[in-house]
Amino acid sequence: MYTSFFGLTEKPFSITPDPRYLYMSERHAEAFAHLLYGIDEAGGFVQLTGEVGTGKTTTVRGLLAELPAHADIALIINPRVTALEFLAGICDELKLSLPEGSRSSIKAIVDHLNRFLLDAHGRGRRVVVIVDEAQQLSTDVLEQVRLLTNLETATTKLLQIILVGQPELRDLLERNDLRQLAQRITGRYHLAPLSEEESAAYIRHRLRVAGATGEMFTNKALVSAHRYAGGVPRLLNVIADRALLGAYTRESRVVTPQLVRAAAREIRGKRSGRLGRVSRLAAAAVITSLVAIAAVSLWRRHLGPDSTHSAAQSAGHVSPPAPPKPSLAEFLAAHSDATDTESSFRTLLDLWQVPLDASSAAPPPCEQATAAALECHADKGSFAELRVYNRPAIITLALTDGTSRQVVVESLGSAQATLRAGAATYTADLLELERVWFGDYLILWKPPLNPSALIRPGTKGAEVVWLHTRLASDAASTGDGDVYDTALGRAIADFQRAHHLATDGLAGTRTQLVLDGAYPMAEGPHLQDGTR
């Protein structure tokens, strides 16, 4: 909206972790060095922690963009899994095909992974597992993580593990029952918020990356942004983005402290002074209108049904004013009992016509989805990514009071999204949602294999036919065989290139998701039109 007004090539303060925008403050440079240390040094764990929004994930994405040539990385971004799912996820990330039937056995997976690591070591390669949001790992999974470091030769650990998480990760690893794991941590770093000078440099850096050629924030505005954000990069993004929008609406080429203050006040939901008085007057007007509506209703019931038309005539066809649309925060508060994790899963599964068993003995929702031939895919991204996957998604909204709510995005347009909380729906502007959504999402889909697995050259069977069917709907000519041959590999690579995916000619989970989302006859609900 405001990019062309300011001469920018793109929005500079998106909350998605784009490595191009990584600002190397002294703190981030040290964190980056610790991660590189974790790749180059053998053995043990490296721990990176930081408060929400301090740039941990962006630092990891920057690391992935600067990987040493000898490193193979498995990035685990959904740690709320079982030990078996965790191990299978590592194998999927390393593009390691597991023998048929081995996915149900931890021992079989570890044995296969050990052989892979020995081969990689013999070729001079380093294998590193990075776990984001590691504070969510269960005790069972953490114990399995510790056991993975037992994979070794006589002189060298075969696997390096980097744990990235919020400060709760430090508390978790201080527990007595996890002391064996904590003793193997060879490097620790905590990512603190930015200083006032770093906050100013951070904002200027992101503006330059987006194409700015001059100063757009006054010095006092930069100081104000730091003060309101507390030096947290994610909050700096949200405040700076809203301040630029405010400047645009006022046709001002410069962001002032007043605009920053208004942006912070709007984001936090606080009103004071004259704004508070206006809000109170507006509330009084609404109450007056509601009282009037109630009075008219009672009057009509007293006169009887035949009096409605004559009453409207005598009033000059004036209808009472409709109550105003509630804000997003008001909608979430009114339906708080339907915006927790269990309720949001129930809503999402209901769209797939799968009931949720919420009893205490029931397996987790994603395991229930697997039993119905579905699969959970959790990640961080943007509305553009959800639009490509074309499936309803659970998203987590961070409210100004420090709490969070989970809702289902049922349909998604170019400027608005329909949110569902139980049976209630709400139409929200994407700009409004971007201020409280930091990119976490979970979707359900139906993979060609259950559980999903990498489909690669040489594969034969129904999953290859599935690929041909999906590619044909995308106007790609791939033939109709059941063998993953060279021609199919080229077609997959062309599809990946056209859809900005990693171009490796292999049909991994993301490629399958995009293929499935583009297929008009795919089973289940679609996101863009909300149909079932």
C-alpha cells in the first residue's frame, strides 16, 4: 500500500524471517558465530536462546543461507512431536529414504541413521540437526536427542545438535532429570534485545534493503520506536510498519515521533486523552442506539404484528442504526472458549469431516489426523504461502495483553480473511491480522503416502501416478507411467522453479503440498473459496 509512495521495492518490515533482512548487530553476530561453531566443531550441543521476537529464527535462516559447503542440515521447526516422529523428521530433512516398515521402529530408524552418518563422516561431511522452538520438546524427545549424540566413531561424534528456543529452554534443561543432556552442551548464547543505537541501525538497514535512498524516520522517531518496542526486533517491525502506514495516510514523507507513538498505541490497544474521550462518547452513542432499538422492539410487540408497516411509515422509514462490527480483539474475547488449541483442532478437523476425540486417553490431534489418512504440516510463513498451499490453517494470534488465541483461517482473499472459532466466523483485514500474527500456522492435507515421504527418482507405484495427475493439472507434460524417471524429474524441477521452491527435482513435502493445493479435484476443504 505505502511502498510506491515511499519509493520502496517491497515492504521493509514483514515479520517473516527473510535472511536478506538479517541485521548483524553485535549480539546477532555473536549468535551467528555460535551457530557456525556448532557446525564446524564436533560433538555435544549448542544452545541459542532469546525472548520472543529477538531474531532467533531469522538468525537461523541467515545461517542456512550461508551454509559451509561440507555441511548437511536437518532443520526441525515443529518440535511438538513424538520421539518416533522426531527421528523420521530428521531423516526426511536429510532426504534419507527409510526401508519399508522401518518408520514404526525407533531402533530401525536410529540404525539406518547411524549408517548414513558413518558414510557422511567418511566423505568428510558434517551433519547438523537444528531444532527451532526447542522449549516445546517433550522429555521423551529430549532423551532421544541426547541418545543421538552417542552415535560416534572412536574419536568423533557423528552428529551435532543445535537447540534454539525461548528462555524456557534454559529452565527446562536445568531440570535434574535432564542433567545428562545439559552436561553435553558445549556452547550457550542468549540473544538479548537491541540497544537504542542498534534499534535505529536495524530500522535503517531494513529500509535500505527495501530500496530506501534517504532517511524516512527522524532521529527522535527512531528513539521512540526503540522505547516502545523495548529493542525487540519483531515489535520494531510491527511498530515501524504501522508508522509508515500512518505517514502514508497523512501524505507525509517523514515518520515523526507522533506517528510512532500513535502506531504503538494502536498496536497495544491503549487509548488516552482526547482519543479516550472520543471512544467513551462513541460507546455512549452505541448504548443509546441499542436502547432505542430495544424500545422500538417492545413498542412493536405491544402494538402487534399489523402495526409494523404503519409504524415505519409514521417514522418516515427510518431504521434504527445497526450495532458496529466488533473488533478482532472483541471477537476473540467473546469466543475465547473456542480459541484454544483443542478447540481450533476440532474446528479444523470438522472442515475435513473428521471428529476430534478429546478424551484424556485419546492420542494427540495430529495422530488422530494420521489415522484418518491426513497429515499435519506446521511451519512459519506468510499469507502468500498459505494461499499457495490452499488449505484451511490454524494460526496463532498474539494479543496485546500477552495472551494468544488460535483460530482457523477458513478462506483467504487478496485483502481479507475469514476466521473461524467454533461455529462463529469473523472477516478480518490482512493488515489487521499481520499486526498480531507472527507466521506460525498448521494445516492438514492428504499426502499420497501416509505418513508422507520423499518421492525421488526410481520410485515406483501409486505415489508416482499421483505426481503425474497433479502435474497434469498444472499444464505440465509428464506422461502417465508409475516410475519416477528422468522426464518426471525434469517436470518436477520445472514446477519447483515456477513456484519458487528449492529446485532439486525431488518431490518432498513442500513440493507435494503445492502440487496438491493447485489440484482442483483434491479431497478436502480448500482455502481460497472455503469450500469443502
